[in-house]
Amino acid sequence: MFAAFVAATLVPAFAAAAENPAGERGEAAYAERMALYRSVAALTDVPWTRLAAVDQFARSLQKKRSDGPIAFRFPPPLWAGPTNPDPEDTDPRTIALFGGLGRDGDGDGFADQRSPLDVLLVLAERLRDAGNDWPQAVAELYPSDKDRMILKAFEALYAAFGRLDLFDTAFVVDRRRPYSYTNTWGQPRGFGGRRFHEGADIFAPYGTPVRSATYGVVEVAGWNVYGGWRVGIRDLNNIYYYYAHLSGFAPGVRPGKIVRPGEVIGYVGSSGYGPPGTQGKFPPHLHFGMYKYDGRREWAFDPTPHLRRFERLEREKARPRERTGP
Ligand SMILES: [Zn+2]
């Protein structure tokens, strides 16, 4: 039990690496990336939102940030050609000879995946050929139904907001109401056998509005034997946020709905630990969980430091004059 706790507490570094780079450098990086997507979209008639979705999906699975504005890469044998003796080949003639995908998109004479236009042009042409089933264009890398679902969710997010900078956060309950939480990550839980507490409990009165921490797409909204009425939302870092024990959902909250940080998704309750409708087996609270998808599975990590960060950022935003005034 203790070993599992220690291993799990190491995970937040993974999620933190994917956080939004704040400030001007972040803004310039988004502008540069958007200009690349838009120029390739104009050349190929593929919506920039699909290029952005594939690229962000690749970025969200990286353990370490790659250099350059574009994270997506084809597997080297696919780019250079499966029988090419040099999988790092950048010569468009030999790549063509071995049936590789690699092309020179920026006119420098090389077909090099480190050149954003080279890799984006090849990606865009494959996306165009795949039509409505566009995730099929990257099925070699992202083969599962889940990957396909997430790629489409990312595209929907970009289409809904028309920009790349979708990493603002909000605290998960209305801060004008009373609430409290302490770090309960890893504590044992009795119901349903011996379980590890995969989240944080925020105690608040019945009916307190529960808010999405991030921009995201609702993936799940319904009953679960442990979580009761619960909502699952995925953000562009491929982090899945789990809000459980609700007394009810906000209107329109169902799978596929796009949400923004601070948007009310439901209300604090005490549902769960039984068949649909069970409530009152414990005091009302929001159970909040965070899970990182690594391309194969979702793994839980301690959300408590993230709750503290959401809370601090929101407090700072609420009184900008106090910080910057004379
Ligand atoms: Zn809990």
C-alpha cells in the first residue's frame, strides 16, 4: 500500500510538464503554431482544427517536450520507407524510391520531420484522403477507438473556441460558498472491498455548484456504483477529470458537451455506494479525481496540489488591482 502511494505521488510531474507556458513566450508559441496550421490548411483544404487535434494529441502523450512548434512525428520507417536502410533519411528521392511518406514541404531540398511544414503537409494530405474518418490517417500511431474518440474531442474543442490557448483553470466549487478539503489521497476506502482513495474530497453543503476545472469535453455523465452521479471531462493535456457524488447535473451536461473553466456542471451531493439513486451514505462532498492518459491506460495521480493551484490562480485573478495598483 505504501509503495503504491509513493509511486503514485511521483506522477504529477508528468501532468505538470504539459501545463500551459504562461506569459508572452506562451502567446508567441501559440501564434507561431497557429500560423503553421493555417498555412498548411490553406494549401490542402484540411481544417486547421484537425491538424491541431493530431498535433496536440501527440504533445499530450510526450514524456518530454520535443523541440520546435510541432510535436507530431510519423514513425521513422513510415516517413523514410519501410525497407529504407536509413530510417532517418531526409533525401526526398531515396524516400520516394523506398515508398516513404516523406516530402519536402518547405522547399529546402530535404524531407525532414524536424521541419514543421514538411511533417504538417504530409499529415494534412493523409487527413484529407481519410475524409470524415480522419483519425484513420494516424491509425498507425493511435489505433484504439479511445484514441479516435479523443482526437475528435480535441477537434471539437478547437472548433468551438477558434484558438489554441485553452489551458485556463478554475476552482472546482463556487468559492463564495463554504467548503474545505485536506489531502486524502491514498487513504483506504471500505466500500467495494479494499480500495485506494484515488482523489481528493471537497466538503461543501448539498447543492453547492460544481465547476469544471478546465476547458474540456464531457466524456461521461451518469451513474457509477462508487461515484454515484458523476461527470468525466477530458482536457487538451489528455487529463481526465472525475467529479463524483453529485446531487444532479447542470442542464445540457451529457457526453460530447464542450465546457470552459468555471462552467457549472453539477451540484454537490452524497450519491453513490449503491444502485442508481442511492444517497446519504456519507456526508455531502465532491470527490475530485485526475487521471493521465498515456496512450494505453489512464492512471490516477494526486489532485490536491492542482486544486491548490486552481484556487490560488482564481484568487489572484479575482483581485488584479490589489496586485498591480499603486
Ligand atoms: Zn473521495
